[in-house]
Amino acid sequence: MKEKSPNTSPARRKFLGQAGAAALAAGAIGLRPALGAKESAALAAQGSGNGNSAAANRANDSFNYRMKMAQDQKVNAGQQADNGDLTRYTDFSGVYTKGLAHDALGVPNAAAVRSLLKAFQTGNHSDFNSVIVGTPGGGGNSKLNGPQVALAFDLQGLDSHASVIPAAPTTAGAQTAAEAVEHYWAAILRDVNFTDYASSPLVAQAVADMNNMSYVNSAANDSIPKPVTPQNLFRGQFVPGDGNVKGPYISQFMLQPTFYGAQLLDQRYQTFLPNQEFMTSVATYQNIQNGGPDEGPLAYDPTPRYVRNGRDLAAYTRVDVLFQGYFTAFLILAGLRAAPNPGNPYIGSQTQKAFGTLGGPDAAGTLCEMATRALKAAWFHKWVKDLRMRPEEYGGLVHARKTNQNPMPQAAAALHADALNSAALTKVFQQYGTYLLPQAFPEGSPTHPCYPTGHGTVGGACITALKFFFNGAQKVKPLLTAAGRDVYVPDSTGTSLLNYAGADAAQLDINGELNKLAYNITFGHGIHSGIHFRSSSYWSILLGEQVALSVLRDRAKSYNEPFTITIKKFDGTNATITNQ
């Protein structure tokens, strides 16, 4: 979904104009004198009447600092390209339309789509209230999820509209086909424990099918570990052999016990009972696409359990606070007395210890802040730029194509053969009588587009912040051994933890387990739930990292302590945050 200009909303442009006028007025003052220079007192005295007092200097220094950071973050990314599906399919069948009115399976009402596009073109609140939804005044599925977040501003880091990720993969492409097949297999395998993958005949079939996907075997594949094996099935990867594919499937940061203050967090969760799949009938699917009520209720397991399979991960992500897993990781690292980042200026000090800056309270608060900035960046790409459909909508196209629906959605007629010929489709049809993608949630996906994921963008941002505060190169096992623990995996029931016996246990480090945590959570809300394509998660984590680095660099000179901190990025390269 291309923007008319880098700032589509007249209200947004008006605000920017006013802000620009204020900046020009301030520009008459200029950014000199520099922070802390003695000349700054004279200017401050004009407004404060305090002469050369420390308060006057402080006020002027604070103002100049804010101006300087605003100038540094003034980035015009220009008009970012979408994947072309919005204009490629004149019936709008290749983009996200859940919650809007639909004329047929996979065919949204054209006036409804145009009403949504108009709202983003004008930016008027009244136009968002006039979008043609399928069930006006209905339940949660009938209302679009926070579209105006995409137009919000922030006061730290890059503006959300200046963040950059590639256009979403096309609906008809081989990449989306491979990712859709991955979804069908994840639905089939939802109740198979990760520790049983090596011996599961169903997993062996999934691995063989995935290795037949043309995208998996192509040079363009930068996100699916290849060849696919029982060890790396449904795992993320940024660099071949990175921490995401080492050790147990579940990160230690989702298993190790810790304390939230004096409150015990034993890392057992309320999960779903097995064998619950939703939205597998055409009538139910179409009702929910039109904003109708959930297909429910969900049956919950009365016994709290450690995360051991895809369904458990889905249950966790359906109700988690978006930064919850990363805040828990912070508590674990602090509880294990993990070393700070080697660039922390308090290391070796005989007179001070870190606290509200570069210490525990700073880290805890920063994680919450990162989540707000990350969501705004994700929502810009979701709603304004890409409008990528959900996997459940892709499943609707698959069913329409396989059953020769009339009218045939244009995007269904263009689907890649890899998705149509997968062995997973045969299994789903044999069980449910349709080719729709079974969902772990009775409502399916939330009512916002797929690309990128909110969970993944928040994860990328929060984990980058954790790397800023902690030494990510530390090996995990020695820290656990010192605390009387070990590297853990859940038992088959999910009620107790076992020591991990893999030969790579000693190789696990904090960075790798943090990266794995990001994938656990965004894939839990994506692949294992059936609501986000893999590439949406992949690019969301990298988007979150981009957001976090901009925020950390923005605020670096707000610290009085001199530091140069190096962070190992998801791709294995380094980023430096310094105020020197």
C-alpha cells in the first residue's frame, strides 16, 4: 500500500509544518553554544531570570540536547514500495481485509476496501470511524485493531515512518507458498512435543515436504534453515548455525525460574487442552472474516505447564503483555548476576554502582519504553505500507482454488503450485473436509495486517536493549551451574524440568538464547498459532533492532557517565552506542 507522500495525512503535514516553524524560530538561536559551554548562561537568563545560575545552564543544555537529537533523527525515508498486490488484484483479494465486508470467500467488498484506503489517505478520525466493516457494532472481530497507531508520532528515536524494511513477499510467490505450507504442518504438529520431533513420523513427513519447496532450495532463502531437519523445523535463523538452532527448542529464558521482586515466577503457564482447532469450516471462516463472533470457547488445561509444544507457545502469546518475555529474561539475568556489558562505565569502580542510569532500574524501564516505539514502527508498515494478508486469508484462497469457487478470487488463481501440491493439504482436507488453515485461536488472527509482527518487533527492540545492559557473550551453563541449576528442557507432561543432555549445552550463550527467545515468542504467535508468516517475524525482529538502536543512540548523551558499548546484532555484526 503505497503512500501518496512520505506523510499522507493532512493533519500530520499540518502538525509538521507547525513544528517546523517552531524549529526555525529556535534555529535563530542555533545549536551553539554547545552543551555545557559557559556562553549558554546568557541565553537562558532571558527566560529564567537566574543569570549565570546552574539552573539556567541546565535548562539551556537540556533544550539544546533535545534540539540536537531531533536534528539527528530527522530522516526522510521517502516513499517505500509495497509488493504490488494492492494494485495487481483489482478485486483486492491479495491484501489484508479481515473485519471488512466481504462479497464472497476471499473476495472483499470493494467499497469497504476503498473506505479503509481513504481513511489512511486523509488521516481523519472521522474517516476511520466510517470504514465499512462487515459487522458494525459487533464483537472484537468487527473492529480494526488500532489503525491510527500507524499515524502516531514519538519523541525518541527514528520516526516510525522513517524505519525501513523490504516490501512483504507477494501473495503469489514461492516464498509465501513455502511459509503457508509451514503453517499447515505446524497446525498438524501443534500437540507434538519439541523433544519428540526427532522420533515423530509426522515430523519426518513435514521435513520432507518443506525440503521440496522451491523457495527453501533457492538462493533467495535467507530465513528458513536448510536443509530442513527435525532439529531445525520451525526454528528461526539469521546466520547459518546461529544460536537459534542450537540447544533445546525453547529458550532458557522461558524455562528458568526467577523472582519478580519477592514474587516467584516458576515459568509454568496456563495452556490449552490438545486437539482444539478452529475456523476449519467455510461458514465459520467467512463469518469471522466479516467480523462475526469467535468460534469458541477455548478449553484450558487446569494444570499449569512449562512450554513443551506449539500449542503451549500459542497459549502463551495469546494473552502475554508484549514485553513480558523480555522483562522476565531481564529478571533471570539479574538474578543470575550476569555480568554487565563490557562497555559499562561502572565496571571496576571503587566508589559507585549503577542504578537509575546503566543499572537495573534503567534496564527495566527501558524495556517498557522500547515496546511503545516498536509497536508504532510495526503499525506503520502493517497499515500504511504493506497491508499483507494473514495466513488464514491465504488458506481461504487455497480453499477457493482447490474447490473451483465461483467467483474465483484473482489472487487464488495466481497461487504458487508449491502451496497447492503440499502433502499437508491432503491431511487437513481428510480431517476437516476443507483446505482452510486450522487456527489455534477461536478468533484466528487479530484484526490488523500480518507484516511485520508486533510481537517480533517488540522482541527485536527489547532484546537489543538487554544486550546494551548485559554481556551477551557469556556462556549460559556456568551461570546456571553457579546457581545450582542446569540447562533445562520440559518433560513430556510439561510439569517438571529435566537436564538437557545435548552435546551443545556448553555452547549456549546469552545472545543466542535471547535471539531464540525472540523467535520462540513471535513464532508462538505466528507459525504455531497460524496467524503470522515466517518472513513477517523475520523482518519484525530486525525492525525492532533498528528501532532500539536509534533510541539508544538518541539517548546516549543524556547519560553523564562516559561509555562506549558494543552490541552483537542479530546478523552477527556489531553496533556501537557511545556518548564520546
